[in-house]
Amino acid sequence: MMKLNYWIAGLTAVTAVSLASASFAAEVTAERLLAAGTEAEAGNWLMVGKSYNSNRYSTLDQINSGNVSGLRLITAATIGGTEPAGFGVGSMEATPLANDGFLYITDPWGTPYKFDVSSGTAAKPVWICDTGIDKDPSQGILLANRGLALSGNNVVSVLPDGRVVACDDETGDIVWDQQVAKDQGEGFTNSPLVLGDKIIVGQSYGDWATRGWIAALNADTGEELWRFYTVPEPGMPGSETWKCDEAGNPDCWKTGGGAAWVAGAFDPDTNTIYWGTGNPVPMYDPEFRPGDNLYTNSTVALDADTGELKWHFQYTPGDYMDYDEVGPQLLLDTSINGEDRKVLAHFGRNGIFYTLDRTNGAYINSVTYVNNLTWTKGIDPKTGKPLEYDPTKSLQTYAIGAITRAGETATTCPNIQGGTNFFPTAYNPNLGIAYAAGIEGCSDLSVRAVDPADVTPGQIFIGGSGTNSGVQTGSINAIDVATGTKTATHNTTYPMYGGVMASADLLWAGSTDGTFSAYDAKTLDVLWSMNVGTSFQGAPIAFTVNGKEYIAIAGGGIGIASMGYDELQNIQPSNMLWVFGLD
């Protein structure tokens, strides 16, 4: 496969033969990745979560609350990938990466791009890695890609067709190409996570009547090393929570979902991967798949060498509200009630912020972060389960009531999209505050029974309907992890889909209406904003060029994030990479 080279004059792309300047960044070794969150790599952003703890926190402080009002747009670059698939045009959900004056990004089809920003004034395209992806518009897939991974001298991307590819960092040529997801309907939308000689990926299309899994690949060849299924087969631990025989559907686990469509975190001290899992499938019809449905809606802790399950925590057993919990896992150390704890913190899609002991999965505490939550009356302070949860029942009934094949419907708050969804969250260790942006609203739910004989892997399988109930808005929330209290909220007109990034005394986020903003890290007051016209569904990064700090974010696409707003639906597809800085 050939690489594609492009040059941008202003914002207009024209074909060029090659670039004269050097296009090779320093090798991203295992040692550099381990140091990604330290001062040694403060000027780079080497993985989607910034570092293995997935805190998305930058120690850079040249841009701060005292001068951010002077921030301006430095440069912008066009990105492709606006070709539609069966569910329309994809959205730019990827987090950029930065290494030694180069920026890397993927478009919604997973195509990698590399830009030279070493001048500090322009983003010059170096290459586009031609993955050979088939862009057939009739494919029934939801287009999204959440970013790249840097591994040695390779740039690694996952693709919606189930392949994982490595592109040469200097040339953009394909180094290896592996068909990892092979079953009908399987594919990838998450970003890979590189752990030295391994690359971790998660099967992303659970709602397409597939079975979720997390796999490790050889970083040099892409060959699979191990695989952990988020839906266990009969006889395996957790399979007893799939009471398929009660439904007269003994194979319900085979299409059980539990997709792993957002990258997890890693604790090198214990060699443990932490990954969130998606909802059970069909999402609205628990009568098709009775039981708690492990390990869906969970955080799973896996041995990085073997994929063996160390522990799990399930947030919403027997879910019928689409509250999957793939969102980021924040790893941090803090004191809670006078005791030093190794914590995993997680903003649940179900509207609740959870604090767990990451050494064993034990529940510590939780707090509601959305403005309106109705699906449960609260969380059991001993177990961390919803108060309505009854382990003796095959079908759960939460506070909103059951939705059934007999015609019972319900309205749940927060919206089925959250709360916070895949949206990147952040943690500022100096303030002890965790942040999330998300949606404020509710959804109407109903069931549509499907005969098991009519279920086809590769076709979306939801078993009902979840529609917006009333007006949907947004919010950004700050949680003091040590005390488990909400310290600040900033309400927004439109739903927030783009996630956040913390730096020094600021918090950064983009909105679906195209506004990019910097907020005070304590109060969440807006200190600076600019509307650039492209909807934001990805998170920003901070990096340096020649010792000067810049902020970069990708934008483009809108899709389901429009949430019924005509003015958002009218935003035209135009994928862009934006770079901001001070004079």
C-alpha cells in the first residue's frame, strides 16, 4: 500500500510529491511510555490518556488562568474521512498525539495522519497512511475512531473492518496489517493501548449482535497473544449470570454485547489493565437475555501478560437503559477518610461517579454528578449496587419501573447516552479534582421483542427504542475524589460530547456547537472561548514546540450528538485539526 502526501496552502489541500524536511520523530520506547506523565515528557502527548493512569493532565503551565484570555488560533489543518457509511458521516472523536514537534490524528475511518508543527506557526502534512479501508457507503456501521497509539517507530490504528495496522512513522507505509476481529459484525472504534511489547485492543461493535472481547497483540507483528471475552461462554466464571435457558434461548450469550470500545488504563506496578465494558445486547430487552449479564456494564481488571481476570465491578446489573460503562478509568492515589488508597475513579454513564479500590475492585463511595437522576433511588453504601438490585431475580426492576414485551414503557434520567459516555475525563492531582463533561436530559424507553432466529450478527440489535425525552442540555462537573463531593458545575446550552483535559489551573473542553473553551479549574467559570464552527466530540491536548506551549484539538461531524437541535444538525462535515497558542 502506498502512502499519500499532501500539502496545505491555507486550508486548501493539494497533492504534492514529498516533503523536504525531516519527518521522523524520536522512537517511542517502552521507557518513554512509562514516563509519559512525568516532566521528562511534559512537552509530548504520547498516548490518548496522556499517561497510563489516563488522567489527561498536563503539567505545562505557560498557558494559565492569568493569560489564557490572550489565546489565539495559530494554525489549522484539514482532515479527510467525511465519506459516509450506513449510519451517515462519522464524527471526529480522536484525541491527537504529539511527539517532538509532530501531531498525529485519525479520521472517523481510522486513517492515520501525521503533521509537522515544528515551526510553531503551521501544521504541514507529512503523510496519510493508506490503510486500504473499503469505504462502501452501504456498510451498516457507526463510524468513529478515538485515536492512535505510538509504538517504537510505528503508528498503530484500529479500523472499523476489524483490522489493526501499523504505519511507519517516517514514511507512512504499512509495516504490518492484521485482521484481528474476524467474526461477522466485529470491528474497532477505540484507540489501541501500547504496553511495551504488547498492544491492547477492544472489540467495539457489541450492539451489532456480537460478543465483546479485549485482546493483546504482539507489537512487532500484530499477531494475537491472548483474548478475554467480556461475555463468558457456558461453564466459565460469570456464565451463570446469563440465564439464557429461562428465555428459551440457550445461545443468548453469543450475541450478548459487552463491547470494549474505549481504551482502558494500566498500572505498571501491578501489571494490571483496567478496561470498561459495554451494555448487554439487546440493550432494551432483558427478557431476551435474563440475568446480571457479566461482565457487561463493568470495569474489568486483567493481568497484562495473560488476560486473566483479576477482579470486576459491575455498575448496573441486568441493564435495560443502555448504561454501558466503557468510559475512561482514572487511576490515582489519594487519602480517603484518613487512609491512603489506590483508587480507580469512574464517571458512570448512569450519572454516578464511583470510587473503587483498584487493588481488588472493592467499592469505596459514589456521588451523583448529573443534575437529574431517576433510574435508581440511590447506591447501597456497602455494595455499590443500585438500591433496587435483587440478586435473586433474573430480571431487575429499577426505580423507573420495568420496560417489558407486554408494553410497559419508562422514562429514565440521565439520557441513554449519559451522563458521560465515551467522553474523555480528567484528574488534576494538585487539586484532587476529577472532571467530566456530558449530557443533561432523559430518554423514553420501550421494548420490541425479536425472535432469536431473526438475529443476524453484523446488523444492529437493540430490541426496542430509546428516544430523547424533552430538551437535552449539557454540563461539566468537578468531583473532589478524597471527599466524594461535587465541588462545581458548569451548565451548557448544548450537550457536551467532547470530553475534557486538565492543565495547571485550567480545564479545557469543546462543545457540539463548535465552541472551544478554557475554564477555571476550581470554579469552572469560562475564562476564554472561541467558536471555530466544527462540532467537537474529541478531547484536546497540551504540548510544546521549542519550549513553547500549544493546545490542539480535532473537530468535525455531528451525528447523534445533535440531540434534535436544528442548528447542530445543520453543521456540515468538515474534519479539522486546530492548534492554539499565545503570542
